[in-house]
Amino acid sequence: MKKSLPILISVILSLFILSACDETGNYDASSWPIVTDEEFVATAKDKLKITYNGTDSKRQVTQNIALPTNGLFDTTITWSSDNSSVISTNGTVIRPPYASGDVPITLTATITKGTKSDTKDFFLLVLKAP
């Protein structure tokens, strides 16, 4: 079985390549699937993450965070914050005073390619200053 598996894979790949060729043996790009900007945006949205420093996490933010501005497939990402005095749109974190307590923040990423866009919300908790 181990020896026949590589042969089977080779045969399948050869058939796939041949089926993508036209009568002259050239690749026929018109048979390739067309990926839309909407699909690029959806995939970029799915893979989008915030980078935290040190031991921080979404439930424990004490330091600046990295908010990417470029995503997969040449998508553009812009950010908004529901409280930019605590987390700005460039990821700068200003911890609230001890007496104010911890502050929940919603960051919204808008992912765009061409005329298509979508949003993704991130819910974070910025811990009060010691």
C-alpha cells in the first residue's frame, strides 16, 4: 500500500493538470475558479488577529497592542474604538486610573478590498492602573 500511494497521487495530479489544459497543451485559465473581492475580504476577516505584548490577552490588556493595517490578499484594515481615550486606533493603550476600575473596549476592524468591505469586532478588557 505504501508504494502504491505515491503512484496514485501522481496519476491524480497528472489527470488534474491535463484537464486544465486546452487542445494545444496550454493551461486554460478560464476554467480556474474566480475569487471575488468579497471572498478575499471574508478570508482576511476570518484570519485577522490582534497581537498582544507580554502576557497580555483580550481579557487582560495592560500594554499597547498591534493593530494591523494590511491584511491577507492586499486587503486594507482600518480601526475604530468605542473609547479612544483608553485604546486609540493605532493600538496605544492608556490604562484607566485605579479608582475608575477596568474598562471594557470594543475595537472594530473594517476590512476592505476594492468596493467590498466587512467588519470584525474585538472585545477587550483594559485593566486599571496599579
